[in-house]
Amino acid sequence: MAQKRHALKLPMIEIQQLTKVFDTRPAVDQVTFTVRPGEVLGFLGPNGAGKSTTMKMLTGFLPPTSGGARICGHEVTEDPIAAQRCIGYLPEGAPLYPDMTPASLLQFVSQARSMERAHARQRTDEVVALVGIESVMKQRIDTLSKGFKRRVGLAAAILHDPQVLILDEPTDGLDPNQKEEVRKLIRSMAQDKVIVLSTHILEEVEAVCTRAIIISEGRVLFDGTPAELRARSTTHGAVALHLAGTQADAASKALNGLAEVERVEVLAGDPDEDLVRLRAYGAGEAPLLQPITDLARNKNWDVRHLSVERGSLDEVFRTITTQTGAQK
Amino acid sequence: MSLALHNTRCVFKRELQGYFATPVAYVFLVIYLILAGVFTWYLGGLYEQDQADLTPFFSFQPWLFLALIPALAMRLWAEERHSGTIELLLTLPISPGQAVLGKFLAAWLFVGVALALTVGEWITVAWLGGPDHGVIATSYLGTLLLAGAFLAIGACLSALTRNQVVAFVLSISIGFLFILSGYPAVLEFAEAVLPEFLVGAVQQMSFLTHFNGMVRGVIDARDVVFFLSLIGVFLYANTVIIDSKKAD
Ligand SMILES: Nc1ncnc2c1ncn2[C@@H]1O[C@H](COP(=O)(O)OP(=O)(O)O)[C@@H](O)[C@H]1O
Ligand SMILES: [Mg+2]
């Protein structure tokens, strides 16, 4: 049935007004979204935003205060077991039984998921190779490095080839090489699954996700593609220009004279370099690059650098997540 | 139904593996066997007795279990909470009830193994003189049921906290109440302050009342039912606790 939903591109995760109140404070506040096959959803937010709490409700670990979630068509609160069968879950920090070995842990998980013995053995070989833990299969888990533990947790999550993969901070605490490996792994599984991963690393969202949701204080503040997220940056589409042997005032006055330019910012430069660094912001949607290159040619400027800014994700993230605080 | 059985067995097997993967099991076994021996032969004065039987051995079991079983049971859920593995366990397609039962049965079997290792004492009294083997057999059965009751209490209270020491202290205290309620001093006190039907109830809740019958060689269905229902009640409470507060 899960396969069929997948083929029909039916939503694999449907969240309706999901809310969790601890004591009196909502940790997750009326969160609503759906995820369809092929999507890799990056769940972004500052610490304490409610990412883990949302994931715990999706996986049937925590009951919601109100609202609900359907995984592969199964209401989580009504039939948690059916929902859990569709899900592979890596909890935050990848908790594993310390006194087990990866081999015995994977065997336990395969049995807990009622996998047939031959199938379990074949899948174990596959995922062990995929995450690269062959060398530590017989070692106690409490003696493994953080990177290996995370990979064992991932192997346990994907062992039954789940339709829905939920990963809570899968790269947290890993070194840059390990981070890249885990991202590669996630990308390689993206075609045939729905993946939701939480992170507070913005580059990660661009590197692996097709969609980003930002939550803060339990509320969804942004839902769109990583490119749309970047486009929200104030510097997105602005043109950066570095000139040699020109006065900053004169250059910015000339740029301001262009109809397409709304304002010009003079950026601090290196005093030894004698370069003027400018950033021109567009007035509307009209392209900026063409008029600015024409102007530079007319004025005979010595252009050392010219680029269209992509915008800063950090800035957007800060702006979006601090707005709510200001409103209160 | 068979799936529930499969899941319970799956948790049971993992738990049992866990006992023997750590020194906890061996330490428990050694301490239990030494203490059982010391109590029986020195404090119980088995040598000085005229008749060869294991009465001293069995009469010390409630007190041994009172201290040792909470030590064994305190980790059952508190450790899962502490290390976060409870999230791994309960997001697998296994129900809380199956997890509770699997863990309990593994612990019970483990105590059963410890008990089986005391068979040396049985052999010794058999060699010293002709004991009543029927009485010894019913005593072992009673001891196993008593252990199950202590374990169910310990498992349930271990689910309340992530702190093993708290779980340990709670289980000893509750276990102590269940033992004490059979003592004459307590019953006299109860008679003084409680209406009569409640005095009976207090006495009925006593582990000793039900245990002593079996140690005398009498298997009364009521005693067996008492222990089994007590186990059932505490395991049910354990399940409710786990189900309602998984994440704290
Ligand atoms: N079991 C709990 N009891 C009380 N408060 C909690 C509990 N779990 C999380 N919280 C609170 O809920 C908020 C969201 O937490 P969490 O979902 O872990 O955030 P994130 O994963 O985005 O960092 C935090 O303020 C946290 O303190
Ligand atoms: Mg978190």
C-alpha cells in the first residue's frame, strides 16, 4: 500500500495543526504541512524551536496535545504501529544500546520489524556496506567513535527500506568529512523515499534538501525551496563591484543615477589595497548587471571584481527567526 | 497474537543478551549465591538443626530479594530513559505492553537461573539426611513467584524515573511494606487503628502470608493467584506509565 501511495505521488506525511504543550508553553504550535514522494525536507530552526518534538510526535513517541499526523495514510495516534512500520527514525544523538554490537543491534531491529531472516541478512549486508561499518560490526557500541555510532544509527533506521525517513540532526557532532559522507548517503536515498531531516546548519539544507521549513518557537515561519529562502535575503540579486583608482563618492553617485539602482552601499575595504567596494541594490525585478557593466565601460572604471550576490542564508535565517521574538 | 508473541520474544532476547554482556549479571549471581549460603549455613544454623531441610534457606529469601531484586530491576526502564534508547525501542513497531512484558520475563528468567544455581544446597541437605523433597519443590515455586512480585514492583517503579538510585530506593520501600504487612507487630498496630475488614486486607497483601504457606509445602491456589495478579497489576501499571510518559 505504501508503494502505491508512492507511485500515485500521494502525500506520505500529512500534518494537521500539530500542537504540543509542555506545562503551559507550546513547544510545537499548530504546525501544518504535507510531504510528497521525492521530497527531501529540511527542518530548520534555532535550538529549542520544536524540531525534535515535532519528529517525536510523527514517530509515535510523543502524543500530540492536539492536531494529528498521518504517515503513509495511517493516523499516528490511532495506529502507531502501522505508522511506525513505514518509518525509519534516527532520534537526536542516535541513542543505541551501549552493550550491544552493531551486528546484534541490527539483528534486533530486523526482528523487531519482523523481517524475514533471508531478507534481513541481505538488507543488513547492503546497509552495512552503504554506511561503511563493516570494520566495527563485532565491536561494542560504547567503544565506537561518534561518527561510527551515527552511522550505526542510520543503518538501523534504513534497514527495512522505509518509505519515510525521519532524521533528527543526522550530522550533528560529526567532523566535516563525516558530514559530507552522511549528506551523500541521504542524497543517494532521496529518489525513492520521503526524507525529513532537522538541522541548524543552513548549508546542509542547500546541499541535500528540495524544500525547507523554518520553525521558531514552535511555529512555521517559512516553507519553500532553499532557493526561495535565499531569495529572501536583502543582498540577493545585488551587484558587488570593486573598483581601483576611483573615488567612492563619485562612483556611488554614478550608480545611483541608474534607473535600475535603488541604493548603493559603500562597503568597508582593506585600507592598504586602495579598492573601492560597492554594493548596488536593484529597485525592482529588472536585471542590474547589464546597466552596471555599461556604466563601468562608459566611465572607464578599472573593475577588479563584479558579481551578482546570491544572498546570505544566515541573514535570512536570523531575520526570520528573530522576527517572532520582536513581535511578542 | 503471534505477532505480539514474536515482539515480546524479540525484546526478551535482547534483554537477556544484555544481562550477560555486562558484569551486572555475574556480580548479581555471585552476591546472591554467597549471601544465600551465608544466611542459610551460618545465620540460619542449618548444621545445628535436628532435621535436614531448607527452611532457613527459604525463610531468608524475602529479605535477600528485598535488597537484591530492586538492584536488578532499577535499570530496566531508568537506564532506557537515561541513555535515550527508550526512543529507539518505542518507535520500533513494538507496543509498550510487549516491551514491558519482554523485559520482565527476561529479568524473571535471570532470577530463575540464580535460583537454580542454589540447587547445591538442596543436594547438600539431601546428602545430610532425608529432607521432604516435595516441600522443597513447593518452596522453590513460592520463591520464584516471590521474586516475580518483587521484580514487577521494581520494573514499574523504574519506569517512573531516569535515576536508578531513586528507582532502587522506591522499590526497596514498597517491597518492605509488602513484607512488613504480614508481621504480627504490624498487624496488631493495624488492628488498633483500622476497621477489621481492612486488617484482613493488610494481611492479605503480605508477601510473607502467601509465601510461608508454600514454604510449608502447601500449594494453595489463592497464594499463586495472589502473586500472579500482583505481577499483572504492576506490569499493567508499568505499561501505563511508559505509554503516558515516554519522553520525560
Ligand atoms: N519532555 C519535555 N518536557 C518539557 N519541555 C520540553 C520537553 N521536551 C522539549 N521541551 C521543550 O520544548 C521546546 C522544544 O524542544 P525541541 O523540540 O527539543 O527543540 P529543537 O529540537 O528544535 O532544538 C524546548 O523549549 C524544550 O525545552
Ligand atoms: Mg532537537
